[in-house]
Amino acid sequence: MRQLRNNGTLPTPILRRYEQYLRLEKSFSPNTLDAYMRDLQKLIDYYASEGIDFRTVSLQQLDQFAGSLLDRGISHKTIARILAGVRSFYKFLLIEKEIENDPTELLASPQRGVYLPEVLSLDEIDRIEQVIDQSKDEGVRDRAIVETLYSCGLRVSELCNLTFSNLFLEEGYIHVHGKGNKDRLIPISQTAIDELRRWFVVRQGIDVKPGEEDFVFLTARGRRMSRITVFHNIKLHAAAAGIQKDISPHTFRHSFATHLLERGANLRGVQAMLGHESISTTEIYLHLDRQHLREEILTCHPRNKKTKE
């Protein structure tokens, strides 16, 4: 379990039981579990600073906690996520009969506008791939990584955990064990397959560490790629390509979904390929599609064009 500085605010046995509840009953992945416990730390620190008993906390005090997060410059989106974790914790306390009433029942999240993630154009993706040095083994690997992220809409953790037993390249799809321990099958493009096969040739010359043999993407030292390394390399390649946008591995996932919907893909199909539990999460890409359409209209429609004098 993530080591929390509970300062006596919350009994350690309760925290351990909550961690087991999230891991076993909610089937949270290690990354999601760590995020929930990290967010809970903020509540623990607040209780300690204000001398609040977690069993008798009031709705007003929880509202003040949310306000303290806003005062620290934390975004509305992040506050909403933290408060979702607080509700989860108090739901657990109610189930465990540690409390009689749930103080978070009427706890409201801050109002958020529509968050529109950064998206790359196809030309920008091509530019990033073109600047990757194919004379180097790492370059062959990184180009395969970029193409796989974009062609399949993967999360970076899904890419790092991709194994040879997940690949069905002859059939044209890959198997992904994703967020919330949910499995899905995703079609993979021929371009991505070609890049992967080029990488496989290079990979044969790597001295793979024991236990890492099945992972598709490895470092030069034969270990599985980490999320941080993938993030760092993509930042370098984007800068070399002259891309001014603030991008990450997740940007290719956003681009994957947006480009599919722009070209008429079914929303439910895109939801399935992304592994979204709720259709509302996928619908954000419709806003991106409409924004792109608006820009096209403003640029191309004769009524919006300035007349030449």
C-alpha cells in the first residue's frame, strides 16, 4: 500500500482495509489505486491541520476542504477527481459501519467547462515519425511506439505492458488488458504492423533481462519500457519536429479518437476501442470534431471570408 502520512488522523487498520477494498472488490489497477490513495493523502493532511475527526466531519468542513484545494491552484478537473475519491472513502466507511451517516452525500464537485484535450493533425504525427532517427535501434523502436499509440488509441500503461501473447498480427488485432482489469480487442493498422515487425528484427539483438522476455517494447538494457521513458522520448521527438503543442503519449490516443469520429466512425465503436466505461467520456471527442468543423466553416465559408479590396 502507498505509505500515507496519517499523523494519527485516520487509523492505519482502516486505511489498509480501504486499500484492500479498492484492490480486491473494486478491481482497481495499481496505477488507479495509487492515485486514489495519493488523493486521500490530501484529505488526511487537511484533517490533521484543522484538527478534524473523520467520523464527525460535516458537509461544511468538506466544502471548506474543496475550497482549500482551489486556493492552492488545483484545477477544477483535479478537484472533482479528488472529491470522487473522498466519496468513495466515505462509502467504504459506511459499508464497514465505521460511520452512521455519509457526510459526502450532498458534497458537490466544482463546475467544470468542457475540457478539450490537445489533438495532433495527421501531418503533425507524420512529422514526428519522420524526425525519428531510423539508423538507431531506439529510433526504430520509438517509431513503432508512436505508430502503435496512434493506430490503436492505447494508454501509455497499456503500451508498456503489451506482450507478444497480446499480438495477433496475422489476424490484424491486438488484445489489451486495460484500466479496471477490462479486456478489449483492437484492430491494428498495416502501417503499425510494419513498424512493429521492423522493431522485432532490431529487438532480436537485445540482451533481454529474465522475466522481461514477453514484453514488446524494451530499453537498450533489455528491460520493459517505463511510462516516464516513453513520455520523455515523445517530448524530444515532438520538439525536434517543431511541434509547439504540449503533447504526451495520451495525445496520440486523443488524436486516434478524434480522427475516427471526423471520418464518420460510430461513437459506440470508438468507445469500445478506447475502453471507456461511460459513453459520456467518449463524447468529448465530438466536441473536438464540432470545434474543427466550426474552424473549417469560419475559414472556408464565403460569408466569413474577407472581400479583397
